[in-house]
Amino acid sequence: MSFGVETIVTLSLTVLIIATNVLILLMLFTTDMLALLNKHFFVSLTLADLCIGLFVTPFSVWTTVFERWIYGDRFCHVEAYVAAVLYIASVHSLAWLSVDQYVALRKPDRHASIMTRTRSSCWVAFVWTTAVGFCLSPLFGPSTARYYAEAYVCVVDWSSQTAYFITAAILLVVPPLVALGFANVYIFTATYERDKSVYDRAAFEPAPAPPAVSSNAGTMLVVIESTRPELYAVNVIVGWVYVVVWLPWCILQLYCYLTTVNATDDSERSATSDAAGATGSVVAPRWAPLHFWLTWLAIGNSFWKFIVYVICYHDFRTGLRILYNNYIACR
């Protein structure tokens, strides 16, 4: 047993992922500061990130302590596919959240009729059903998972069903990434500046409230709506962060696969199996730290969005203060 930097990193990220996503859910359901977010997509994204901290990363903490996979080969297999379901649901939810904000800016008068509660609920159900369906076949079929010893996690071993996983990746991962890119590129266009100026003017020219509603309520509604461009920009940053933290890991995996970086000399091998029989990876020791840090940089994406919202979104910070005053400080 040993407690090293890896243990500190995995434990810290696990605690941060759980704590921040619980805070987000509490804020979402106890305050009105996130009223402009589509709750269906945002809850789906937050729950996917929370489950990463509850059902994936905690097992890596003990793995770093014992420096081997201690839960058995079958559990490694299940763990890898649970993580795959959560990551697929996460990227789809993020894409739909960005599309929702894009539609709200481009077609504000039709946003409510396009992104209805029923339609949003159906898309969330479709996202999770698709993610689970992707994993059912290989989970109960011949496909296996491997213990990624350098990162202390189990990952899907796609080499046993290469055609299936390539096809599934094209169908499941490419569409949300394309939608995410399309929705986010809008921020660089002249159309965005034009649409944004409408909201900027609305912030200083409150619309008159309907007869049945007080003028204060009408003013508050306009003020809230005026933050839509800011919220859209924040979601764009969240999408960029998602790509930035995952891209280095993907490039590393592709590089290792294409150059066959796995060492063949016994002196350059890391452990390939543990006492429980979980299949391990073979990577030259000089590459091991890079694999660890890039993997956990990507896994930490379940926490990074909280940092982005705190830094870039004023209403989010206000919601945190309200949450603290009402439920922690009890003021």
C-alpha cells in the first residue's frame, strides 16, 4: 500500500466532482438564478457528471493505494461500460444544452414552442436510451474491458470489436460534436452581435408588464432575459473546455495506437495483469505519467464546468450566495 500523488489527485477530483454537482443541483431546484437553462438537459448533464464521481472515480482511489485493480475482472468489465454510458450521455446533454441556448438567441419568439418540456424530456430519454443501448451488446457479448494501469481506471477494449465500436463512435459521438460545434461557431458571427444587441437594449428598456402582472414582475422578467447572451457565451466556453480537456487524451491514444508505443522489452513494461486477473495495458514507464495526467484532466471535465460558471456567469455566483445564506449560514 502507498499514498502518493496519484491518490491525492484521484481522491481530490472525486470529492470535487461530487460536491460541485450536488451544489449545482441544489441551486437549480432551490433558487431561480438558473431559470434560463433548460432544466431537462442541464439536469441530465449534471447527473451524468455526478455519477462519474459516485460510480467511477472512487474505485480508482483505492486502486492507486494498492497499485493494482482489486475488484476483479468482471467488475472491471462493468465499470468500463458504466463510464462509457455516462460519458456518452454527458456529451449529448452538453450538445443539446448548447443547441437550446442557440435556439433561444436565434428564435426567441419560437424558443418556448420549439424546446417544449415534452420534447426536451423525450430527447433526454433518447440520449440515455441510446447510451445504454450502445453498451448492452458488448457488455453481455464477447467484448472485454482492460485495466488501464497508467491511469488506474478500466476502459473499454475496442480492439475485440473494432468495426462495431468505430460504427458506434461515428453514430453516437460525431453528431453531438457537430451540433456542439455548429451551435458554438455562432458566437463568432455578425448575426450573434446583432441578436445580442437586442438583448442589450432590452436590459435598459423594460417591456411593459401585462395587465394581470405587476410592473416589477415585468421588469424582472426582462432583466433575466437580458442575460441570455452571457449564458450562451458561458455554455460556449464550457463546450470549448470539454474539447480542450479530452483532445490531448484522444491524441495520445491515437498516437500510441499508430506508433505501437507499447514496449516489448521486459525492462520497459508495466504490469499487465493483477491478482484478480484484470487485463492491463503495456506502456513504457516514461509514458506512464503522461497517460495518468491526461486521463484525469479529461475525467476532471465533470468538475471544470463548475469553475467556468463561477468565473464567467454572474447569476451562478449569485445563486451560490443565496444557497449559502439560506441553507448554510441560515440567515
